[in-house]
Amino acid sequence: MSVSLRYLGGASEVGKVGALLEGSQGRLLMDYGIQPDDPPSFPLPAPDVDALLLTHAHLDHCGLVPDIASRGTPIISTPVTGELAARMAKDTLYVSEIENYPRPFHPTAIGDLKQNLRPSIPGSVEYRGGFEFKMHNAGHIPGAVMFEFPQHDFLFTGDIHTVDTQLTRAAKPKQCKTLAIESTYGGREHPDRKEVESELIDSIEDTVNSGGQVVLPSFGLGRSQELLMLTQGLGFEVWLDGMGRDMAKIFQKYPGAIRDVGSMNKAFKETNFVKYSRQRTRAMKGDVIVTTSGMLNGGPVLNYISKIRKDSSSAVFLTGFQVPGTNGHLLQEEGRLRLERDPESSSFGVDCKVESFDLSGHAGHSQIVNFIDKCNPEKVILYHGDNREAFSEDLKDYDLVLPQENEYINID
Ligand SMILES: [Zn+2]
């Protein structure tokens, strides 16, 4: 029985993943995301499928899932991923309205997503479109999974991380013959995570103890909550503003998806949440403010940085990768930033400290190589990367495939 994989997006680039798995009895869509650029971009159109298998709730993997759900297609994900994806979808519609982009799906599609969700959990065996499959933890954000297809000895990873973080447990390699794996960090390594965490905590303590405030721009899903856990117990007044609050509430409903739920709940209890915009005046006086957006392209973070930017005792600590072209990249590289969402608006210099800490949710180069070696496959399909060639030497013993979008790859 011949099975093929074909990427509709996210093969040769980081973002907007969509992959079709086609067999003799049916076909599955693996993720279907949006690239939230300015303007947003989308994978190639997807045909009707027997089910959509969703690895996790980041926009570049789940952004267009409501559109597929509105055809009545079953959506298979972990319970927490399904709820997070529905919340992300609400935000997508909100952003397209304020940015004046066409809506990528009709608002009723969010209800369709909830209705057609067929949750599964790691280890449980499922059947759709003639395929048997099961999920395994992917260690990337809460609810993130990889999909294993035992009949075809095939593993599809989604985004993975191979070390424990505050919120997640490391992904474990699975023996397989064919492995399709993300390669976001091709050619780049992460410093030791525990060391980065303690350097960040030290820098936060130094800043606040010398009378400054710390703004931590962060992505609402995963990173915000992780930063609350890291700053918990320091005795500071910590505020969370932005979508991270809703995400935190969803995490609390699914304790099984969290590595250390006790310390997460403790961190949330100690956090002051901005529920209404008038509370921002109080949050402005806090010691530590965790807020969206992570790359400073809009969101409440710009209000907070406007307030501290002239204060040399305060600091902005960046903990996520800043994509070139974003406001966060401008701040990181040139110490300047735009204080308005409009990319045409003028930029201003800052006097506050700006430092970067690598708390990535993706495996680094050697971690990916090590993961592949332990899966011990014959064929390795590298996707979701813009520097996949960086792996050629380290993966020369495998049948290495670097697919382009729309190219058919044989699975067995
Ligand atoms: Zn992701």
C-alpha cells in the first residue's frame, strides 16, 4: 500500500504548516496554519480530508483549522490543544479586523471547530481514513504532540523540544523507519536552559532591587505562563497583561498537560492579572510585567515600554526569537523601536537596558540530530526550516529528504 506525504506549506520555511498524508483508503491533513505576517499568508488550498490531525495550538500550525472544521471534517488533537486553538482563532478574527485584512474564515467556523473536535490523548490508538495512529508528547508547549503511524513505521513530529521546561516534559524519541521532523533551529544551538533561566532570574532581581521595572514581552501561549513560573517566589509584584491570561485559565483546566501543575497554579495565584484596560495604570507600577506581543509588533507591551524607555534603571528582557523585520528585532539589534503598531511609524531610541535570553520552545541543532539518531530511521524528511542544508553533514548516514512545497514524498 503506497502512502505519500505532500506539504501544502511549511516545508522550506518556518511557518504556515500543512501536510497531506495520502493512502489508498483516504487522506489526512497534518496541521493547517497561518503565517501571521503583515499581511498574513497561507498554505496551498487543502482538498477534503478524512480528518485533520493537529500537533499543537501555535498559529503557524492551527490558524486555518476552523476553516477545515467548517466543512464538517473531524479535528483530532489533545483536549487542551483544541480549546487553545479555538481561543487563538478568536484572536485571529480580532487581529484581521483591527489590521483590516480579509477574515481567513467565517466567525461561525470557531463553533464548527469546537463541534468537530474529536479529542485524543497520548498513547490511545485512533483510526481515520484508513490510517491507524497515536499521539506522543512533543515537549513544545502544553498539549503539543507528535503522531506515530505504526502500520507505516512513520513518525510526524510537529514542533518539538527535547529538554524539560517549566511547563512541559521533554519529547522522547520513537523508533521508526521514516521520520518527518521540524528543523527550525538548523545551524543554531541553545545554551544550557537551566543556566539561561538562572541568568534571567538574576537580571530581573538586579533590576528590581535597584529600583527599576522589568518588562518581559512574550508570546501569550506558553512563554507568558513559563515566565510567571520563573518569577514566582521572588517576592516581586508581577503582572500579566494580554491574551496570556485566557491561555493560563485554559491550562488550569487540563492539569495532565502540565509538567508541574502545582508550581504553575502557585505562580498564577501570585500573579496580578490585567482584566480591564483601566487596571493598566496599576500594572504600570508593578515590578515585573509579562505581556504580549512577544515580538513587539503591537499589543499592550508598547504601552509598558513607552513608560520605561527613558528610565536607565529599568529593563526589557527578550526571551523569544525576534524575526528580522519585527519591532523586537529592531530593538534587539539597534536599541530602537516603534511605539505604534503601524510599521511605517517612526522609531525611538531607548535608555532602558535591553537584553536577550534564549528560552526557545524548539530543539536546537544538536538536539534535533540527537533525537533523529535515537529514532534510528532510514529516511529523514526535514521540514519547517529555512536552513535545512545545515544538517547535511550531521545526517549524511540517512536517506535525507528536504522537500519543497507540493512535492510528493513516498513514505513506504
Ligand atoms: Zn510551535
